[in-house]
Amino acid sequence: MGNSSSWWCASLEIRVQTSQGIKDQRAMIRKIMRVKTHDATQYCVHVQWLRTSAVGQEDELFLDHGHCQTVPIKFITAKLDFVLLPPGVSAASTTCTYFARYIYDADRNHWSAPTGRLADCDGCLYRREHYDRGHVRIAADGGFSINGEEYHKNDLVFLDSNSTGEPWTVAQILKVPDFLTERGRVDRNCIDIQHLEIQGQGQKVLSQLGKGRIPLSQVRGKVSCRAEEEDLHELLTMERLCAADYYAGGGGSAIGARKYFKVTSMVDCDPVACATLETNFPAARIACAKLSDLLHATHTSADSNHRRGSALPNRGHIFILTAGPPCQGHSGANMFRSLDDTRNSELDVVLKVVNLLQPDFFLLENVPGFKRDWNTDTDGVHVDTDTTRNFASEAIRKLLAIEYQARLAILSSRSYGSPQNRVRLFVLAARIGIKLPNFPLPTHANPDIRATIFSVEDGEDMIKVYQGWGTPGCGPLPAVTAEEAISDLPPFEYAGNTRLNSSGPHFSATRISSRGHETRVGFTRSVPYSSPPRNEYQKRKRGSQVTVADHHTSHRSQRELDIIFGASTYAGRPGQRDIRGCERMTDPNGSFSTLMTSSRPGGKYTGPIHWNQRRTFSVAERKRIQGVPDDYILKGSIEDKDRMIGNMINVDIAEAIYGQIIIQVVLPWWRKAGRPKHVRATWRRDHPIPWSSTIA
């Protein structure tokens, strides 16, 4: 091989045959080998293909996830001036023409740092892992493992229902077959099971529905793992890692975060939102200001690492930073959205804050329109498509530049136990050197499942990606319906000539001149619930409360009352297409549509009218729809409360994402570190901050 060592991990141009003909393709050598045949010896290289991307810097290449090949050396046409940068080494420090830092999974919108030894091929590791997860392995104790989990006789397991929108079924393993293997192949891949029926949210086994034999490919995991639950409970009783929430609004994401973290820093420029945050998070440091102003104050500080009195925490203090910058510039509900909307510039601000504070994790939330491609001809604005197709691409590009791994997904809150089908875009990022977890698997069935459809690159097909595995729209638990979410709240109606529910009082919905916009229609004081909790969702949201507050709406105009009293169709059901969604009732057996910032009918909100009470939904009901606990206190007028609720990150989906980070990253580290009590100091010792980072 002579000077072959100088080629180790070099980038090459290799001439390959493709369906479009012969072309040169870039690749990085992973292994040099000598292949002997019966009549000759051939020298080959195992390579991982490289590709460019619109989110990369100039001359940056990406390892193409899962794509590798062994090719004869004679196909090499040129050696490129290239380096694979290790973690923590800036791209600006290299003198090579080309460099790579990340593995790019274009199919699943995932950018991560290479793991393992330098010579390990990501493509081979991926295929090996994929093979291992999909094939049955025999355990020494008589059980078996598949998809990374071990099973034994008498285990309770979930089974795929094979029907979109339906929950998984539950069964108990009665018999593990005697696997007969030959050359590693499993000849029998079925297990004998006892079908079971569960009550509510999977709390109790009610009855046995029959026995049968099912293929192992239908198994979707164990019902519970008591050991992991106990470890998680012990971890959360220790000192908690710190969370920050910027553009916090009414605090939806912070409510989800406080189950796992200590929320210590919050920023919002709305005084009413800040008053709400101060009431519910008294231990947090809350800045009522524009984040851009706080960032500017930090820039002018003499020492950004020790900023006494600064509203932003010191670098290294925050474990996870969440931001939901204004979405109106991207929202489909905004008919006048524009690339030049000043609210869109907040993305640049929050990413500069990320680079400044260096949180271990960063979660960005926005509307699906955040990934919308802007077009000069149709949108009337100029977009530099050589660097950025859309704001989501821009966010990924800047995160990679400051050495954060990232993944992107479109998620629906209903897949995580919410009665609202609120679809939002999430970017989850982690500093290089820290494991970037997957987005959480759906916990509930969702009949209206949405795929992530996103393409960074021009000319590439967009691929539908569903979160979870198995049949799209399925999950361990049944979907939470609109009626199940709020049926324990006492009924009331607007006074009128027709009534749907005679069990509750009726109130005049007209404006009271002496109170003006502060006119409240409904129960003006806390009122007892109409029944005990009827399901797990109501039980969780009620907590220890015995009364519910804010069970009233704002006043309604005569036009709005005419819409409410004339409503006769459900949102989402076929028929009567001439009736707008904003003039329909919510289907009690379906989900709530995405909450808007106003609860008034006749606007942008689909299904704003109660199905069996002549009125719109109260503030208390809107809190339930968004996953907000009943004891959470909202400040301001009714319009202020409606606006804060409509702008919130859904609590249920936020909690699921934060829980995934804890379970996939923090909990394994904590066990390995010896279960330390001082979690923050030990985590930072094991995951030091790169203090040399500069403020972009």
C-alpha cells in the first residue's frame, strides 16, 4: 500500500456508476483493505459518502447518514484537501479546503456529531443497529429481545392495533417459544399471549378477552418498567437541573418543564404575562423586557462571564433553554404574513442568546409555517436561496455553526395526551459531546396524525416521517376526546330563546356598561366541580382542587350570539360545506381545533362553540384544552387570558419532550455517575462548557 496511511480518513473523489450514468462523488475513507479472490488480490477502500447541504457553511461537507460502500481503489480519481473536525474544534481554525463536523440524516431531519472511534463507519453502525433491533435475540434466561428490549413469560406488552387512530392493545405473554436457530436465523417468531382490556389511561386490567398467537413484529414494548420509574422518582427528588424559558408568554412550556427541572430564568416583554409568571413561578428570575434589549445589555457589559445584576444567567447555569419566538410572521392564520415582518428577526436574537449562554439543550417551538419556503415571485420579497430556503433551515444552519447538533419534527399535541390537535414545529438541539435524544414516541392514538414533511435541499423529494413506530397514528393509550377533557366542569349557557342543557344556569351574554370589556359571563367566582374526576386526564389537571376558577367567558355581541344559537353542525364532520368552521360546534367525540388568541366565534377559530351548551368555551375550559392545570393563575382581563392561552406551547407535548431528555440522557448518566445528590455540579463536571465560545 506504500503511502496509504496518508489517505486515512481522507476525502476522495470516486467515479461511480449511478442510474443517471457515471459521475464523480465525494467520499471519506473509513477503511483500507485487501480483498483476495481465487485468482487475484484487489485493494479496496470502504468509504462513507459525503454531501453538501444548504445549512452548511461554505466548503462544509456532511457525512451522509447510512450511506457507505466498498469500492476498488482504481475508482479513486482524486484526493481532496479535507479534514474531519473533532468536537470543540472551530471550522475557522482549519486550513483545509473542505471540512466535515456532522452526520446528516436527510430523511429524518437530523444533524449529529459522529460517535465512537474515528474509523467507525456511521453507515455500517446504522445498518448493524437496524438489523439488531429488527431481529430476535435469545436471552440466556429463557426470554428474548427485540427492538432493544427484553421480554419474558408473564410480561404485559403493547401490540400494534394496525389501524390508524386506534390505541395499541394489551396482552400478557403466556409462552415464549423454543427458538430454533440455524446460522443466526430465527425459525419461529411468534409468541402465545392472553389479550387483556385496560381501564382509562392504562391503570387497571379489567378482563381477559381471549388467547392467541401473534408475530413478534407486532410487539410494541412493555406496559411499564417499575425499576425505571423508581430510578426516575429518586432522581427527581435530588437537586434539579435548571431550565430557562424565553418568550415565555403565559408559561405553557414552563409548566411542562417544572415536572423535571427547576425553572430559574424567564423572559417576556408583556407585563400581563410577566405578572402571571411571577404569580406561578415565585422562585424564578423573571425579566419583563425584550430579549434583544437584554442581549444588547450583555454585549455592552465589560465581562460577559460575570454579569452582576444581569437579567440573563451566567454561561453554564442553564441545562435547557426553551424559546417560542413570535409566530405571527409565519402563521397560516395570518393572511398578511411577510418575510419582512419584524417579529421574524427574533430568531436571530434567540440563537445569539443560545451561543452566549451555552445551554446543554435548546428547544425551539413555532408554527409549521416556520419551514415555509419563501418565493420571490409569489411573496414579493427577496430571499437568498443559496444560503437559506426558510426560517427552519436558517435555525439549523446557525445552530450547526455554533456547534449544536439538531433535529426537526412536526408534532401534534394530541399524540401526547392532549384533547387538542395542535400541530407545531420543534427543533431540538444539544451541544456537541452530549447525546441528542429522539423526539418522544407518541403516548396516545391520534386519528388526525400529521407527518413531518421538510426538505432542506433544492431539488430533493420531501419524505413523510411519522414519529413513533408501527402504524402511524397509533399509541399505547386511546386519544383524549373533547368531552373527556372538560365534562366535569359545571354546565351553563347564554340566555336566549333556546337551551340545550337544562341542568345548568343561564346568564345574559350582553355587555354590562359599568364593567365594559371586563364583563364576565358565567360563574364569576370559583365553583365546585359538577362531578368527581371521570378519567385520568381530568384527575391530573384538577390535582387537589375542589373548585374551579375562571369558568366564564367574555360578553358577546348580537352577531356572535346569532352564530352561537344558530350553530347546528360539528367542526371536522362532512356535509354543509357552506358553513364556516368558525361557526361550528366542537365534536365532543373528536378533538378541539388549534386554540386561537380569541375565543369569539366568526373569526379564525374552528369549532369555537360548545356542543351541548349554547355558548363559547370558558377560560377554565380553554386552560384544560391547552393542558394547563386548574390551579394555574392567569392575570389580566378575559381577553388577556384568552390571548395567553392561545399563544402557549401546549403543556402536554412540552412535558413529553422534557421527559424524553431526562429519560434518554440524564437518567442513564446519573446511574453511571453513581447516583450523585449534587446533580448540577456533577453534570457540569462531566459536561464542561466551552468557555472560549464567542458571542455571534
